[in-house]
Amino acid sequence: MPETTFLNRRALYLRPDPARVIVRPFKPATEPRDLNPTDKTRANHIVDRVLALDAETVASQLADVLENFQGRHRNLLETFESRADVMEQALAEHGSFSNNQRQLIGAYFLHEYSFEASALFNPSIVPHPDQSGAPEGGLRFILSLRATGEGHVSSLTFRAGTIAADGSLTVDPTARLASSPRISRRVAGPDGDRIELAFNPEEELSERVIFPVTESQSNGIEDARFVEFSDGGRKTYYATFTAYSGQAIRSELIETSDFMSFRMTPLRGAAARNKGMALFPRKIGGRYAMIARQDNENLYLIYSDDLYTWDGGQAILKPEFPWEFVQIGNCGSPIELDEGWLLLTHGVGPVRKYSIGAALLDKRDPSKVLARSREPLLRPEPSEREGYVPNVVYTCGAIRHDDQIILPYAVSDTFSNFATIRIPALLQAMKS
């Protein structure tokens, strides 16, 4: 099934930019709860050295910091003050800080982190909640991407763009600045903390970076699979993602209605102990449904009554063709067509080569596989083989627009591009 008959690669490359930075807590003072006695001693030594400076030197040092960094971040002085407030729990008893001392002390316990210095990959795409400004016959969209920086720590970042009536694609220019949200609420639970995050309204979409905020996420928020979920006319954007602590993985859920405020919740059940879960865009038979891969090899259909507990499941797709003999997984949420649910899949073949394929599931009973691609829809071209992880094309979700599938995809875990797929030709090819 030659991909040229129905798939068109676009030259719309999104590459990592090491100039984009956020400020993060800095060791020996990450967060007070993580500080050991030695860290606390070192933190207090830093504070003592600042307090030993005369007022003129403190002011001069703070002015130098601002000259170097203020144009690179929003509300930098407020960020310094907030960091100093957090550090109070780790500090020995001391007298009152002056404003300049507090701000300078906060600066010592922060550092810049280039969150996409290494990679910008594994995208997913959904319709933009605000369609004002969309061209006639076109669509505004939001793209989520996995950004990776120093230490292979992954975070979640966003772009906006437009699909024109003729199917052409554009991505909006990226904001110069980048910002992390504030934690507006944290609720402890038996399976981990539920976190609510909020960005400031003045921050552009492409400024917003969701960095790990819990212990389970400490080494990465990976591969968010966003979907626009409809329930009785109400639309919510959900994404399953892999939380990586550096030692263990588990699936968690993020939800939003506006991409400004987010809630992050751990998922429960045997299926949530693995990665690669993808939510159907609506309930099936009155229940939430997912495609998952809890055995690292096959794809399962699983159901839940409450959205947060996922157990059991039925294996519906197993490796069948040589390009997927190692394992298969999903490439995002199923896409509803008149003919059934179109499920994009990835397959791993010889020399750990990742390719993208597809299957068509019955609309009423998605456990029934109506058709699947015998050959990949998309595989690494010679120009796409080199990167952080060679020989990989991968996506975390596509959308339908008219008779086309808009497919953002990652290249060798390094950068991202787009392809478009003509639905009628794809369905015809899957039958042959």
C-alpha cells in the first residue's frame, strides 16, 4: 500500500529552540520537602552571605541580575519573591529581609531551564476552543508537543495554527517568552495528588509550559494524547499522558476547557500502570472507553464508569505484519468516521524501526476490527532517520477536517512535521 497514493507530507517543520527558557527551582534548593540536612545547610549559607552584604551592594547585585534576565521572563521580581517565600521553610530563623534582599535571595534559588533544547516531538492536535478568526471552511487548532531539555526531562508545550478551506496548514509564530503556571490547588489522594494549574490570561498559548509538578512526574510529562470529548453537548479536552518519576511510569489524565486552566489526576487500575492510553472522543454504550496497551505488545479495548479507574480489557489488535512484529500501540484517540472508528497505530519492526499504520473499528462495538493496514501509512524516509532516537515516526493524535486526516508526527524523537491523508483513498487502500 504505497503511502504516496493517499498521504502527503508537508514541509512544516517544528524544531526545538534552545533559546526558549523558563525559570525553575534550583538545587541545593529544589523544594523544601526534598531538601536533606546538607542541602538546608548550604541554602542557609547562601542566605547568610547575602545578609552580610551592605544595602548598596545588594541593590547593585539585584540590578545586575535584572539587567541580565528581566527581558527573558515575565514578572521576574515577583518570581524571585515567590521563590524566597517558598524557601522560608528551609531557612534558619533570621531577621526581616528588605525587599531587595528577599528578591536577591529568591534569585539564588532559581535557574533557567531550556525546556525544548533537545527535542520537540510526539504531537497531538485538537480543534481550538476559540474559532474566532478561523477562515471560512477552515479550522483553528491547538497542537500539544512533548518538549525535552537537559537531563531528558519532558514537559508539555503548545502551538496554535490554522487549517484553510483548501487543506493547507499554517502554525502561528511562537511567543518569545515562556511561562510556567501557578498551582492553584493541590488535593492529596490515595493514588497521588490531584493538581489544578492556572496560567495568567496575558500569556500567549505558545508561552504556556506545563512542567512536572508532582513526584510521580518528576522526570517527565510524556506523550500527551489530547482529544476533544463531547458529552451531552459539553466539550472538554482530555489527555492521557505518561508520568515518569525516573524509576516508575504510570498514566495520568489532564483536562481543560480553555487551555488556560488545567486539572491533572492520577489514573487507577491495572491498565493505568502502563503507557499509551487513548480516550475515545465520546462514551460508547454509556461508558468511557480507551485503547490501551497494558501488556507492552497488544492493543486492548477497556471501559470505565468514572473516567479514572481502568481495569481489565479485551485484546483487539495484535502484531500481524512484519513492520509491527515487535509490538503495536495506539497513535492517539480514535477518530469517528461514518464507516467506523479510525485508529492510528504504531508498529515496531526490525532494528526497532517505528512506523504508523491504521485500523478501522466498528462504531457500535469497537472490539470488532473491520480493516487494518497491511503496510505502514507513514514510515521514516531517509531524510527522517537521523535524530535523538533514529528510525522513528510517531504521533499522539490526529484530527479529521472534511475528507482529510491532519496528522502531526514526530521525526526520530527530535522535531515534528505534518502530513495529510485523504480519507476515501485510505479506506479503499485498507480494504485491498
